[in-house]
Amino acid sequence: MRHEIRAAYDDSTVTVYQAYRSEIAGPAVRAGRFVPPFKRDRMTWIKPSFLWMMYRCGWATKPGQEHVLAVSITREGFEWALANAALSHYVRGVHPDRATWQRELKRAPTRVQWDPERDLRLRELPYRSLQLGLGGAAVPRYVDEWITGITEVTGLAREIRALLDRDDEARAAALLPPERPYPLPPEIESRLAA
């Protein structure tokens, strides 16, 4: 199964998704960045794939994930996070041994996890999609430097889900964000087993 980062992006920004309860999502949308009660001392996971986010939050129905946010961040920040990441699991051939991987994982401010991508009905696809965990030094960079805007897309999620419930897959698919493979620099790609 191959790895692929699919995302909506332009020359300077990339969109990632997160889902939160209203107490975090509302203030973030109003401020255009994450503010308390968002906790900077916890790892926060961002997902470039809209449909993987829908799988994770159950189309904005899971408790604590009722509000889906589209977070626009700089490509420079996104690539810094990837360049400084450790894989969330040991991969023979990428790591010389498990002990080296564990040391990398403890030191790295970011973490890469590959999970099966999803189709419109949230069924597994034959390639893996990125989840990027931000911790330590990465969280203040994300919150204070990388974010260029936050938009709530819960309504879009619910609209797509309602169309699927009516078996109108064509109209549902037409509403999806325009994602395409993200061009990783080769040195990052090889490190992340992409």
C-alpha cells in the first residue's frame, strides 16, 4: 500500500482539517487562530485529507468532534513539520533499528502517521493518507506563525452526508474540496517512507 499526501493547496498555503467541540472551535474561528481553551501543551493532529477527517469525526457527529475546521497554513510551516517529523511506527529499511527509531520519536517535535485513505462512502482505499501530529516546539509555531486562516466547514460536511444519505453521490462528490497529490521534496519523501 503506497503513501500519498492529498491536499487542497496553492503556491503558499495548504489546507488541513481538525475537529473539535464548540468550546474550542468557536473561539478559534472568531480569532482566526487557536486560543484557550485550546491546549498548547498537548499533541494536536492535522489531516490534509477532507474524507479522512470525515472518517475520523463521523461526518461531525462524534462527541467532541462536532465542529470541523479547515485550517489554512503556510506551505513553509507544513514542510518544516514534515522535515522534522519522526514516523509514528518503526519501519525496517527506513530506521537502522528499533532503538534508533524510538530515540527519533522522543526527540521529534512532529509525528507522521499513515492511515488508509477513504472514499466518499468512507471505505478504505488502496493507499495511505497523512496524519501529522504536532507537539513540543511545533505547536506554538503552528498556532502563532503558520496559520493564515480558520474556517468552519461543519455545514459542508453535513450537506455532503445528507446527499449521500439520499444516494446522490454525484452532487456530494462535486462539493468535495479540490485535493491533489502534494509535491514533497525528495529528501522529505524518503525519510517519511512516502
